[in-house]
Amino acid sequence: MARTKKKSPPGRPRSRSALDDHNHEESEEQGLAADEAGRLKIKKSYEELLGIRVEKLKGRVLNREKINKSIDGVYFVCFACKKVSHNLDEGLVEDAQNQFNYCGACGKEKGIKAAAG
């Protein structure tokens, strides 16, 4: 015998309510926190994988990612503090040749302004 779909009781609306919309907004906010946690996990993985090669790769971009249609994410090694950073967390100060990238704190300390763009 074939299975049939259960029908919802009559009188129950099938559309989303205002409460559902409110819960959806809260889940997006939690998603942002989850994104930060995910970036932290990836940065730790990069640090473990790179090990002593961080000195060789300082200032270089490790990976670029598309967050959404309008936002790009960049993992890089800061030229000054040699930490793996992400542009959305620590900020990014790039130079024209893309060789000496600084996190926001080190760029500010060195007096380098972020390029507009």
C-alpha cells in the first residue's frame, strides 16, 4: 500500500507568521557569531599548518573567499605581528604590490592608511 501525505488540520494557516520572521532574524544574528567562530577555527588551522613558514609568508595573502555577493573575505599573514588574520575580524591594510599586508592594528601603529576601495 502506498503512503499518503498527512494533511494539516483545516483552519490552520500555512503562511509564516510575524513570530517566524522574528525568529529568522535572531538566527541570522547567531549565524554571524557562528561565522566569526568558523573564521577563528580556520585561522588556528592555518597557524598549525604553516608552523615555521609564517616568517617566509609574512605579509602575503593566504586565501580569498566570497562571503556574499558584495563582501570578500581575505585570510592573510600580517607583515608586522606575523599572525594569521582575516580582513573582517582584524582589518586589512594592503599595499599596491600586495607584498606587505598589515592587520588593522599594525597598520595604524605604523601610520599606514587603508586604501579606499
